[in-house]
Amino acid sequence: MLYLVPTPVGNMEDITLRALRVLREADLILAEDTRTSGLLLKHFDIHRPLQSYHKFNEHQTVSAIVARLQAGETVAVVSDAGTPGISDPGFLVARESSRAGIEVSCLPGATAFVPALVASGLPCDKFCFEGFLPQKKGRQTRLQQLATEPRTMVFYESPHRVVKALQQFVEVFGEDRPVAVCREISKLHEETVRGDIATVLAHFIENEPRGEFVIIVGGCPEEKRENRESRDLNNKRNKNSNQSHKSSEKS
């Protein structure tokens, strides 16, 4: 049996009783960082074998892990915080285990974006989870693709890129789009800053971003979406017309 076990993103009390039981019974615990997970296990007096499992070694180790599962062992996967597989290692071992006919179970529990989304004050009946945007290559392209996304959008961001991300959101989404920037969820200094993107950007230019961030951005209003789609269509037609004209001149 493979278990994906959510661990607290902040307050230790957020762990579930079931998660504690599974960790105590596991033959092996795969941890994104054994030092971080070691502190969690020590806090709850859990003493089980730990193995490092992260994005730099998961492809090399997944076969051996599946073999142990096939031999009848119970393996639990944890990340540094939150639910494994959500912008953290976990997907690969879950996929390969299910392909091998092994039962895979993900426990309900802590994850950063759900409380940020619900507390944002923005529509959360439908949303688009983007996680971390590409740091360089493909970042602008992805943002342009999201410019007319009608659903509320969820992003993860590191503190030293929050201002840059908000500046790019202003350029692509417009400065008046509503946003809620949540930091240090479930921790002592938890904070949510709400407003339009321009106002929230000004706040974080003045106040240095610290901690882990979830950014919730309102979807594109229907009127603006229609205007942009119409503009993009006209640009495409003009481009095709210019290309046809150049081809005719060459002929």
C-alpha cells in the first residue's frame, strides 16, 4: 500500500489522527527532506525508517520503491509541508505504483492553496490551480494564455519573486484585477493582503515579502475577455493578410 500523507504547512496541530497512525505503521517513510520530516516525526514521537525522496532522485529511486511495495511493504510519502504531489514530489511514485497494480491512497489534510483560496474573498466554486509559474522560459507565454481565464487563478510564489510576479500580473491582467496575497498560512504571522493588483503590489514594494506565498487572482470579466479575444482575432487576421500579400508580391 502506498500512502500520500499531508503534513502541516504551519501549525503542528493541523496534522490528522489518521496521518499519525499511517506514519507510525509504515515500513518506510519517503521524505522530501529527511531533516525537515525528522523534526515532524520527533515532535510526534514517531520512529520509522526515513528515505530521501525528492525531484532530483525520484526517477532513480522509484523502481526500487515499487519493488518494495510489490514485496508487501507499506510506504508513506511526505513532503516538507502540505500534500505530496501538489507542487511537491509524489506524482511519479503514485503513477508508477498504480501502473504496477499497487493500491494508492492519498489522505485528506493540509495543503496551502485551499485555505488561501477560501479566505481570499474571491469566487472559489471554480478555480484554476497553476502552482509555480516557470521561472524564466515560458513564463510570459503562460501568463498570456491565462489573460482571458474566467476562473479564479491560484499561484505559488517564493518571497523574492512576489513583487516581480505582481508586476507581471499588472502588465498582463491589468492593474485593476482583484487579488489576495496570502503568506505564512497556518503560522504565527499569517496574513492576507487583498485589493486590486496595483494596490497590493505597492504594499509589497513598501513591505519586504517574507515567508511562503499563495497568490489568488480574480478571473477575467466576460466583457474584457470578449474584447481581448476579438482583438486577438483581428490581429491574427491582419497577420495572415500581410503574409498573403507578401506571398503575392513574391509570385
